[in-house]
Amino acid sequence: MKLWQKIALICSAVLVCTVAIMSTLLIIGSKNNILELTYEQARNKQRNIASSFSEMTNYYIDKDNSHSVKNSVIQYCFTRFADMYSVLVKNDKTLYSKISIAPEEYLDLEKNNSESGYPDKQRQYVGEIDGKTILIIGSQVVVQGDVYSVYVVNDISPVYESITGMIWRFVLIGGSVVVVGLVFIILLIRRSMRPLADLKQTAGRIAAGGYDERVLVTSNDEVGALAIDFNNMADAVECRINELTETAQRQRLFISGVTHEYKTPLTTLILNSDTLQNAYLSDEERDTALSHIASQCRWLEHMTQKLLKLITLKQDIELHPCSVQELFKRVEESVAQTFEERGTKLVTDCKTTEINMDMDLMQSVLVNLAENASKASKPGQTVYMKAYDNVIEVKDEGIGIPEADISRITEPFYMVDKSRSKKQGGSGLGLALVSEIAAAHGAELEIESELQKGTTVRVRFAQ
Amino acid sequence: MAANRILIVEDDHGISDSVALNLRYVGYECTVFDNGQEAADSLSSDHAYDLALLDIMLPGIDGFELFSYMEKYDIPVIYMTAKTDSASEVKGLRDGAEDYIVKPFEIVTLLVRIEKVLKRTGRLNEVYRFHDVVVDTKNRTVLRDGAEIVLTPLEFDVLAILIKNKNRTVSREHILNEIWGENFYGDIRTVDVRIANLRKKLGLGDAIRTISKAGYRLEERKK
């Protein structure tokens, strides 16, 4: 069952109960009031008749009067006050009656009074007679020693009918109230549930891959708050998905770069081994083929090492305060041979004592940068390696990098001059590695270059 | 008849050396350049090539640019490249290159492609010489010392494969595939029978060497 149906069901149950209880209480109260009023009226009427009759007869009749005179006077007096529903009875003998009902049969005043001992007490009877609801009020009047019973018979069926009518009206009104109320409740619930339906649809669309879908927040109730939180969640998911997509994209590019880079050396290996196997070679030719195989294998090994470094670097590294002087010394030692072979000079200038770093990784950064600088320089030119504040800088006066290439130069396998770079043993991974290491140190890599004037690479550490 | 001349422009010496070596062995004449500009410059003085094998990533000018020079001298082009993206393949072929071979490739594949292109462009030298034997694959005739030798069609096919791959080992499977196609699973010994006949009929007893576990090789030179 849906939530709105549940809520509607609960609301309607509460509404129906409330209306029913209220109606019942009202009906019972009104019914009692009406009946009480009717009874009171009937009792007053009977009391008036009885007391007037008693007064008048006692005034007019002497105890000496003859029996027939007495009867005439009584008849006359009663007729003065009686209406067509009044009945006068004396000793089970009806003296005056204009109706078919004999009230003494239902309300025996003699017996009751003799039991309770109050002759003038008013008594009443309510009952069903001939299909009608009849109220009989009666009391006894004593006239010169004789006891008379004065009855007033009331047909109170119309009262009951009007009560029944009232009950129907209540049922009708209550029913309409319930129906109208229900319609309103359902409309209201559905209206307030609509944002939830929107939320559901949006969630469905997001699940289907529409990560940029959002919910329109229209209210500031709990549903609105939920929508806001939902949007926040969608933001987070979209952000994360984008990151993942980007990472996957980068990895795909990287892997396609790797396979592309492996193709040329692999071709050399395949062709030369095929030649060695199938062709009829002179010793000299065989040596050439073997040396090609050996050099390509070494190059593959070199590239694999760099790749491995690049990949394993993604794990966390530990930074310690290290002496920059010591770092420079190590770098100078490792590049000394390369610089000597190329006829370039390395000049260091260290104005910083300590920087937070991983000494081995930073060494490989500077060795990479220094060797790049040496390769870009002509024999006799100088490469400067400086440290100041939180910056380590490698500067050369070499051929420089074309402006269009600077932004791409840290991409894996990107080489400005591929064939020259390969001849110098470049893998296209050096600067990619440098930039990864710098990033792992939280440092920024700044590259400035001008063609034929030289290149400056700065590693700017976070303060 | 002169051998087919092939121009190779490839900056990786490991590849160009090996390709040139193998092409020379099977009877092509090769000229190798490792720089696009130098190759282009050389064309003005010598452009009598039957085919050019071009790398795409070249120092100087790249393979695609070099193509216009080849077009000028009507030299068919086969690209050799590590680029596998279809965009560059399409560009290469649309510009008019005859074929496209993706690194890493095998020598056998390259030889077949070169032969196909030469044949298609009507440049293939279909007369092969081996000592005193002259094989004309177009007219399917064999001369020894000027006298015609009668070979069965299968013997001729086997001889043609051996002579086209002169100085290279050819496997029995390769011979079977070339003659009957890849879906034929015949008795590999049928090749041995043809070889024995060829040795007898053409007096090539020593020249056609059996290379154990590999196949046969028609050897021209002595070490």
C-alpha cells in the first residue's frame, strides 16, 4: 500500500469516528432534551387541569349535595378544563373521555398510590398503544371524600418521528462532512506527496545514469529538507563519478600511451629475432641484429622501471625535513658522468637549509631535471641548480620548449622532438614522473621557457 | 632485368636495418634514410624507386608530408607506423598510400604486402635469377643455362616461393598456405616431394638447404 493511501486511510478512520461520536452524543442529548420538554409540558397541563378541577369542585360542592348533583357539577367542572385528551375516572368508572384509550388500564393510580401513600402524586406511563407512542399522566384528586383520577393522554409519536428525522439528518450531514473531508484530505496528501514522487523519478533518472539531474526544491518542510539533502547527495555522487570517469580516461590514455611506446621496440625485437632465425646472415650482420635486440631490451627495461615508479608512486609517501645541501650533493654525484659526456657544467647555489621531502624521490626529480637541462644545452653551456626560500630551481640556457608544448610536457610519453629525444635515451616519462613526485610532495611545478634562451623549472614547496 | 628498388625512411635503426637486410636478401635493392627531410632532398637527384616504406613519426618532415614528394615522382607508398588509430589510417590511405602496416609486424607479412603493391602497380620484377636458373613468375617458365626446364605447376609454385624468399627460411606450413590457402590441411610431406624433384631437375641439391625443424632455405651466398 502506498504511503498516501495509508495516511488517507488513517485520516478517514479518525474523521469517521470523530463525526460518529459527536453525532451520537449530540443526538442523545437532543433526544433527552426534547423528551424532557414534552414530558414537562404534559405534566404541567395535567397538573393545571387537576388542580383547577379540584379547586372548582371543592368550591361548588357541599358534602350535603345529592349524588346526582355532585356528578353533574363534577361533569361540568371537568368539561370546563378538560380538552379532548383528558379523561376522568372514579373507581374504575369513566366519567369523562373522548378517546378510545382507557388510561386506567395502563396507569393504575389506585394501586400505586395506596402503595406509596401519596394520593396527589403525579404519575406517568409511556408505552406503545395501537402503534402509537402514548404518554399518559395521571393524578388523583379528592373531592369531598371521593377520589377521582384525572388523566391526560398525549400522543408523542410525532416527537419520536422528529427525533428519527433528526438522526437521519445527522447521518446525512455527517456522511457528507466525511466525504468532503476525505476528498480534501486526499488532495492535500497527494499534493504534499508530489515532491516525493518527483524525488522518486529523479532518483530513477540518476540511477539510469543522468548524474546531472536535480530535484526542484519547492517547500521548506521535511520533504523539502529531504530534497535538499538528496541534491547534496547527487552533487557528491556526480562529483565522484566525474572523478572516476576522469581517472579512467587518464588511465586509458596512459595505457594506450604505454602500448604505443612499446610498439617500436617490440617491432625491432620481432624483426631482428625473425631475421636471426630465418635469414642466412654473415657474422657482422648477426652482431648488428643482436646489438639492436640488446639495446631495445635495455630501453624497454628502462621504460618499465620508470613506469613502475610512476605507478607505485601513487601510494602515500613520508615527508621528513631533509638537508637541501645534502640533496644537491647527491644529485651532483649522480649526474656528473652525464654532464661530463655532454660537456656541460652544473653550478649549484643552496640558500635553504631544510625542506620537508622524501630525499630519494626529490633526488630523482632533480636528476631528471638536470639531465633534461643538460640534453637541451650545447656543450660548454651551464646548468644552474638553486635553492631559495621554499623553491628548488633548475635553469638552463639551452634550446627551450615551444610555448604550445609547455602545458603538455608533463603528460606521460609526451616528447617535443620525439626522434631527438629517443636518440638521447628519453622515455617520455621523466617529466611525468617529476610532476607526480612534486604533486605527492604537495609542491607545484612551474615551467618557464623561451626558445633558444633556455628553460627554468621550479619546484615550489608548500610553506 | 634490374631488381626492384625500395626506399626506406625510418628513424629507428633497429627496424630499418633489419627491414633493409631482409629485403636485400630476397633480392630487393634498398636505400635507407632516418630523416624525412634528407629523404625528400635526395629525391631530386635519385627518384627511381619502385616503392617507398615510410614511417609516420619522422624527424625533419613526417611521413604524411613526405607522401607528396612520393606522389610527385609516382612512387607507391606503404606506411609503417605504431599509430593504430583509424583516423591516421584513413588519412594515410585517403591521401593515396597503397597500404598500411602496423608495428609490430613480421617480415613475412611485409614481404607479401610489398609484393602485392608492386604487382598491383605493375612494377614487380617477375624475373628472378639464382645462379644459372632464371624463374619468370609471370609466364611461369624456368630456364637453366638458357634451356627451359619443365616443372609441374606445384613444383613451380614451391620454387617461386623459395626464390622470392631467397636466403630466408620458409616453413612447410607457409608453403602450403601460400599455394592452397589457409584452409587446406594437406599432407606436409607433399612439400618434401616437390623439393626433392626441384633439387634433381635444377641441380640445386646444395642450394636448397633443409633447416631442421624450420623448413627450407634457398641459399645464395656462402659465409
